[in-house]
Amino acid sequence: MADYRLTFSKEGRAVWISHLDLLRTFQRAFIRAGLVVRHSQGFHPHPVMSFVLPLSVGQSSACELLDFSTEGALEEASLPQRLNDCLPEGIRALACAAPVKPVRELDGLLADVSLCYDSGVPAGAAEAIAATLLGESVIVAKRNKKKQLADTDIRPMIRAVTAEAGEDRLVLHAAVQAQNPGVNPGLLAAAVERHLPFLRPDAVQVRRRALLDRSGEPFR
Amino acid sequence: MDKKLERILPRVQKPARYVGGEYNAVVKDRARVDLRVAFCFPDTYEIGMSNLGMRILYGVMNQMEGVWCERVFAPWGDMEAEMRENHIPLYALESGDGVAGFDVVAFSLGYEMAYSNVLNMLDLAGLPLRSTDRPGLGPLVVAGGTCAYNPEPLAPFIDFFVLGEGEEVTPEYLQLYRRAKAEGWSKGRFLRAAAQIEGIYVPAFCAPIYKEDGTLAEMRAVEGSGAPETVRKRIVEDMDSAYFPVETIIPSTEIVHDRVMLELFRGCIRGCRFCQAGYVYRPVRNRSREQLADQGIRACQDSGYQEMTLSSLSTSDYPDLVGLCDDLEGYCVGHHVNLNLPSLRADNFSMALAQRLSRGRKAGLTFAPEAGTQRLRDAINKNLTEEDLLQSVRTAFSNGWSAVKLYFMLGLPTETDADVLGIADLARKVYFAWRECAANRARGVRITVSTSWFVPKPHTAFQWEAQITRAEYQRRVDLLRDAFQRDKSITYNWHDPETSYLEAVLARGDRRLADVLEAAWRRGARMDAWSEYFDFQRWVDALAECGVDGDFYAHRERSRYEVLPWCRIDTGVTPAFLRRERQRCYDSKTTPDCRTQCSGCGASRLLKGGVCNG
């Protein structure tokens, strides 16, 4: 396991930074903060850094985790502040500590999927959508390992969904399986479009709220 | 963030380049600024953010109290389509505000193929293309950069051009604009006052008068405008007191030159006769070694970059390059920072530098002999001998390099078939040098020869020359390709002739080309520097529609008495010097570099002391 695990949020304009770009952004932020990240040994040494569960471009998150190791020990308590002075707008380091559990024990995630309806949330949408997502099977087109789109049933990975209708948006509070196999909460919106085409939203926003371990506690 | 924008971003490629918010991006309070500048780069974010000039001027302007300079780039095709469909006007990255509401819209012109993007960006901003259709004081559309040295093809679209280096003149015109805005001046009054600032060319105050044969009779100063006869470019005299962007924007997405760029000096001592940069950036002005070392290290610390480029027109001509590398080395080695030295001349590629470079990864080496024979290299004043080049590649090969790129031009003045075939001979000699010196023969060698089609540029010794015809260029390419047929280790690439032709048309074009530009843009021309978008036929049709003969600009030799469209622009280098250099080309005579002997080009008049520090 890596020496440290950093919790950070990714919001606003920063949600458009892709996974690889975010890795580079952190590498540079560490250097700016005067932290020496340990490098892999080999012909092309690269910094030892990885995201626990990479986030899709366009999604925001309150709970991203970055694992890394440094040359020499660092003071965990002051690290978030040190990094925040060096990070771009929208990325905020929240806490740093030694990892408690290995990544393989990451189990679930909580996310809010907002379905935006510019002319108001249709009547009965909340009930219809919740019923569909918790029905027998939920089929979406998903890229398989051969990078081809194939119909997949994501129902086994959906653990709980409640729908909360507001004025012009309907928020799905979802708990899904995080890995082996995981499901991107954005696919819940895709499922709505497929199964309930008349409830197709004008826009979708996904926010990751928490990563959970097997006992349903925040993954650390 | 704008809601409409948020909706389209998931559908476009690389959305991070359209949102701003990067580290060190300058965000000011709208209520506390009275002058807003939209700094537009007429190409993609990845290209524009790699431009050091833009970073310098961004810093210079944002240092000014009450001024907020923001960045604007040309959207890629998918984004442009979404913006047009969803009625999102061109906006600045920092604030997200529409460009049309800014006080000054400033373009940086790096190359001719970006001209269509200038028009497209004005249109996306919702601004009328032509200066005369924008009667108000603001937004004022200005342009600077290398292409401004022949501003004529863009003249009707731009309110004024800024010639030369912008560090000093930019604050001067912004202060004038601020006063004009506060006192409610008309645009005409402001332009008349701006024309009095050295380095500012107002195209409306200069009218081209043509002869019957289509050449210029004169560029006539408009009566009552008070504009000077000629406009002299601006330079920064003392590089050590000039602003350098140590703390600069670090993009959150990958750009083309994603590294620290340390500018060693401006100008070039060499005087290659084809090279516009070599003439228009004179005189040579160095930054001091101590300051460079300090700025380079601080820039690495602030950016977090692990790569630094020592940039200039000819890096090995920096007086104490080895010393500077020594100064930077301690920091670079200790912090995993790779040092790049592009633009090394083949003649003084020293052993010490080769060894220093070889500590990092051995990327390919590129040399630009430009011509295949000594006679032609002398004629273009590329003071490089075959032995220098071969010695350099031997050094490189014995230090473990195994890939070399060689750049040449076809169609240089006085070129014969013997010169063309000389390119193949030279490449073979490089191959034999590898056989002789290779550190590891088993790895093999890759020698890549690339040729481009020579484009004569304004303000050079070859500004009067004809570009050879396309058929002739193709014949020379074929000749060379046949010559390489049996060389398995040598790859030959040649440049696409269509862009080079248009470059030749636009580079020395006059104001009549503005209509062609607009017609080509209306036919869909944009992003012409990108093969994905470039369509030659659009330009052919646009030329035909406007009744303009492109060959008149590209393939016609000008007489030495002809009035040139850029005759009102003074780079410091005198036309007499350029004529002398052209004659020396025909005599195959070289001119010594500025450090060996001053050749009296005239650029030293730009300095207060009148002496270059080359």
C-alpha cells in the first residue's frame, strides 16, 4: 500500500479535468508544495501516485482519494493546506492520512444523479424512475473490455435508489457497487433514457458523495 | 459557469480547454477594473498556451492597476458547432464573459494560416468583421505579432497593428484608451492619437494606390490623419529589466509546449537571408546568465514542471550557454528536471553540450542545413559547412543518438538541380558518419530528410524573389525522391505544397487580399493550419470570386523599385541592407555574423547607445 491517502473534492470548472490531466496536475502541485513524491524504479521513473476510483470527466465529487508515497515522512495535518495553495480552482485537499484499507476492499459508492428538466419535472417521474431502476433488470449500453458497446444489466450493481423531485430537477440518491464490477452512476441516467424515453432529461449532473467499505462505512 | 456552456461541454472533445480556472490564471473583480482586454490567440488552446509572447503580455497587462486581461482561443470544430447552435458567443476563459463586451480585443498573429481564424473569432464574438462597421470606440480590435510586419491582408479588419515587442507599447496604448474612454472620445480621435505612439500602425490612415499593372503606385498617408510616414517597430532595450513570466498559467490539460520556457535572448546574430525572424527581431539582446538561472529555477518551483526549454532563435549563440547550463544543472539534477536545448546550430554543437544532454533521454536530434551544397548554403548565408555538420552528427552518434532529422528548403533563390541532389549526398554522408561512429550499430539509425517549399517573406533579403511554381517544386521533389530510392535508412518527407502556396500569397499580399480572406472564410475556411480543416479549393474559389490572381503574389519577382505593401513599416533594418544582402546571395558571398563583424543593417539605431550587445 502507498504511504498516504489524500481526500479531496473536485468541483466547478475542475470537473472537466480528465483523469490523466488530474494526475499531472497533482504531480505539479506536489512539486510546488515542495513535496518529493517517490518515483518508481526503472528506465522511465514515474511518480508513485494513483486515484482509488477515477472519476468520469464532468462529474463532481466530495470524496476523491489519491494514494501516494513520498521520500521521507511528511506532516499529515498540514498537508491539505500546503497543497491547496498550489492547486487549481475547484480542487480542494480535505484530509491526509495513512490508508486504512487496501483498494480491493472498496465496495460501494454513494452518488447524486440530477436529472434536469427545463420545463419542470414531469408528474409521476420520481415514482416511475425509482420503480424502473429497482425493477427486474436495468439494461444499458456499456463498453465492454473489447471497447465495444454491448447491452449490460446493471441492476445487480444498484443497491438503493430514492428519487426526490424538485422544481426543475429530479435527484436520484443512489448507492451502487464500486468495483468487480462497478457501475458509473451516470449510467442510471442512461437507463432512464432507454427505459423511459418520455422522461429523457435535458441535462444530467452527477456528484459523487461517498466511497464505502464492506461494512458501509466511509472507505479510508 | 454558464448553464448553456455546461450542457455542451460533455459533448465536445477535451472540454478542459474551454473552462479556464487553471493555476495562476488571473481573476479580478469586475467592479474594480475599468479596462478589460480579451487577448485572442487565433488557434487552439493547446497551441496558444504554448506561446511565450502571450504569457508575457498577459502578465504585463494584468500587472496594471484596473486592467483585466483574459484569454480567448479558437474553439475546435465540434465546439464551434455547439456554440453556434446554442447561441453562445465567443467568451474569455477567466470570466466567461462575451468578447463583444470588452474594451480591447487583441490578436496575436503568428502565421498566415491563422488569418481565417481571426475572422471566425470576430464573427463568433458577434462583432462586425470590418473596422468601418464598428464605429464605436470599443471594442477596439488590435493585432500584433510576427505577421503584423505585413499587416495589409488584414488591414480592413483591424483598427490598429502593434509592431514589434509589446512590453512597453501595450501599457502606452491602454493608458491612452483609458483616457479616451473616460473623456468620451470618438474612435477616429482615439486612432489619430494612437498613431502618434511609436510602433502603432493605423491601416485606415494609409491608402494603397495601385497602378494599371496591379502593382502598388504608393501607400499614401491619409491627409489630416497626422500619421507618421513610416512606423518603426518597438523593442525592449534592456532584457534584464523586462518582465519575465516566472509565475505563469499552468494548464490543467496537456498543451504542445508543456514546460518552462526560458527565453535566453531576442534577435539572432546569424543573418540567414531567407529568415524573417532573423531580420525583424534584430538587434540581439541577451538576458544575463545570473538572471536566467534565477528565473529558470523559480519558474520550475512555481510551475511544478519537470522540463525546461532554453529558447531563442539560435540557442547555441548564447554567449555563455555552457555556464548557464552549469548554473541550472544542480537544481535540475536534484529535482528530476530535464533540460531541453532546441535550435542548436550544427556548427558549434559542442561535446560538452552533447554529454550534458545525453544524461536525459535521447530524443532525436534535428539539424537544419537548409540547403544541400556549400554554394547554396553560402548564397543563403547559412554559415554552416559540411564538415561542421558531419562533426556534429559524429559527436551525436558516438554519444548514443541514433535518430537524426535534417531540414531543407527547395526553391531557394539560385537553386539548381545540383543543389537538390546535394541534399541526398549530404544525407548519405550523415549515414556514413553513423556507420563510422555509432555507439551501438545494432540499434540501427533513422535519418529523416524533410523539405519544405521556400516561401519568400517580407523584410528579408528575398522579399523581392518569386516563389518557384508548384510544377517546378514537384519536379524537384521527384528528383530528390528518386535519388533516395536505394537508401533504406533514409526517410524522405516533403511539405504539402498547398499551404506553402497560400502562405506565399498572404505573406506578401496587399490589401486586396482582405476580400479573398473574407470570401474564403465565408466558404468555411478556418483552422487552416490543421489538415483536418484545410481545404485548398475554398481558397482557389475565393481568389477566383474576388478576381485576384494568387500567382501575382506568390510567383512574381518584384523589381527593386516596386512599392511593397509593407513599405510603411520600419523594422530597423534598412532596405539598402536587404538589397545588398540579396546581391551577395547572387554572388554566393557570405556575410559574417553580427559578433564577428557588424554589417551595418541599421537595427542598432533602435538602441539608445547605438551599439548592439550581440
